[in-house]
Amino acid sequence: MSKPGITQSISAPVGATKDEGVVTFADKAFKSRTIVLSDGRAFPVSKSRITANDAALIAYLDRHADFERTAGQG
């Protein structure tokens, strides 16, 4: 609970998008690897797929040429 007159501001990481739910990407270069974001969090690619619900991860994967959203995904 905030004190009167004090506001809190929470911002998304640079490059993050609004909550998009769960998005699946196909990895066009590797069957397995680990994606490590600049904040140190790691996410596994398995069977050439990675499922993301984290805005920063989704933004990273959208920018990276090796990844493509699977059919029916935004």
C-alpha cells in the first residue's frame, strides 16, 4: 500500500510489449539452445520450439531473424 501523495511507477523492460498471452515460436536455426536475456534470465529452446509469455522474451524473439511465430499466433 502506498503512502498518500506517493505514486509508484512500474515500467516494462526496454523493447517489451504488452501482455500477449502465450506465444510459440519456431527456431529456424537450432533444435535446442538456451536464450539468455540481458537481465540474465534463461529460456530453453527444445525441438525447435520455444513458448513465451514474458513480454521481454517475446520482444527479443520477434526481433531475432532465427525465430518465427507459429501459425495462428499474432
